[in-house]
Amino acid sequence: MSVVGLGTWQLGADWGDVEEADAIAVLDAAVESGVTFFDTADVYGDGRSEQLIGRYLKDRPDAGIFVATKMGRRAEQRPENYSLDNFRAWNDRSRANLGVDTLDLVQLHCPPTAVYDSDALYDALDTMVAEQRIAHYAVSVETCDEALTAIARPGVASVQIILNPFRLKPLEKVLPAAAAAGVGIIARVPLASGLLSGKYTRETVFAADDHRAYNRHGEAFDQGETFSGVDYETGLEAAVEFAALAPEGATPAQTALRWIIQQPGVTSVIPGARSVEQARANAAAAALPELPPAVLDGVRDLYDRRIRAQVHHRW
């Protein structure tokens, strides 16, 4: 799969409205730019994101796209709901939405922490593979401790985790452990919900149905998913400093993506895109030259001065 994939949360909901034609155009632009990996979930737009991808793949059966989806958020977040019966029901729905018999990769969608220690859970996932409902299973996590618990399980193919220049903690233990175990790393929230693009200001207004308006303090789901858990004012100031680190010929967003790609053990990074131009620019980050040591040192210094105190102890 491509080192830059496409996150498709924004094609379902929670980022404001996206018309179907615009969504298909984004998928097209990404594929034309070399992307071969889409990441989605069964709850993005209550299945709309999966359905759009399914329609796209039906019209382009030879596109060679690897699709990862997620399950677990269609029920109350209690460990007992992560059962084989629920897995089968959720899986039936996702397979129908995507129009496939076997899902390429299914990730548990940030389940309760206790779930990661359940032997019965992994037995159920192994059963799903044996029944050819899924080819591989994985986890999408909120914390580094959850990631390390999952990596220790032999059947886990990959871990999806927040990783960006404003979230460095996974570099300490998670990425080395994953590399040693042969577990993939999928880096999400790579632009800190757009902060790292350098395009937002104090005057920026987000739509009421955009999580960047309604989840800044974790009102609806984990705060780390919105602006990477960084206070918006702090993030704006830090983003200005980050933009100054961008090398000639690269935007701040591309620099952030290039930084992630460069981290040892990263399999793919999954920025979202709401426009054709964003999809193309994100994919182009894969071809950028490696960032020099001065930029890498600048990212670490910025994190230590501006960001660490807010996020490092939480996730």
C-alpha cells in the first residue's frame, strides 16, 4: 500500500457537508496521484464513507485499492459489546457497504482499554479470519499503552495511532516495538486536524457539524482526535513556528506528512482531503526529499517548548 493513503472520515460526516460528486472526485484525484490505500470506518456518516468507497471501487475494479475499515463504535462502549455476534453483524454491514466478500483489514475502533487484554476478543477476530470475512485485523488506539498491548498479540497486523509533529510520544516505544514485531503503523490525524497546514487563524470559523467546533474539549469523543489534543490557541502559535521549518518547495502540510513518513516503522500516513487539490498535494509529499536534520531538530524543539506539557502525559 502507498506510504501516503487517504483518510475518509471527512467523506462521511463530522467535517461539514461534502457532496457525493466532490467525494468521488477526491477519491479519483488521490488514486491518480498514486494512492492505493483508503482508510474508513463503519460509523463515518453512518456508513456513507464506506458506501462511497464501495461505489468508487465498483466502477474501477482494477484500481488495486487496499481498504481498511473499522468496527466497534456502533454500540455502547462496554467491553462485553466486543463480541463475535456483534463482529459478524457489523462485518455484514461493512461488506455490503463496500461491496466485497472479504474485507482487506478491519480495525477495532478505539475500544475501551480493557478490550485489549481480552483473549476472547482475539479468538473472535481469529474466527472472523477463518470464516473469510476479513483478511487481517488490527487496532486503532488512543494511547501508547494500548498500542503496546496490541502489538504483543501475534494476530494484530497493524496499529493506527495519532502521530504528527505535535504528537511525538509514539516515537519512544510504540514505533520500535511495532518494527520489532513486524506490525504496521498507520499514522492518523497527521495534520492535527489541519492546524499543521498553517491555514487557520483566531478568526477561522468551523461549521457547527465540524468536530473542530464541537469537540475541542472532548465533548463528543476523545479530545485527542481534534487538533491532536492541543489547545487551539497554543496550536495556532505553534503552527506559525512549524510553517517556518518547511523547506523550499514544500507546504507546511507536506512537511508534516514528510516528517511522519520519515519516522522508522511508519507504514502509511492517512491525511484526509476535502478537495481535489488537497488530495493531490498530500500524495505529492511521498516524493519529497528527506527532511534535513535541522528540520527534525526544529520539530523536536517546538514540541518540547510548546506542546509536550499539554499532551505527553495523556496519550
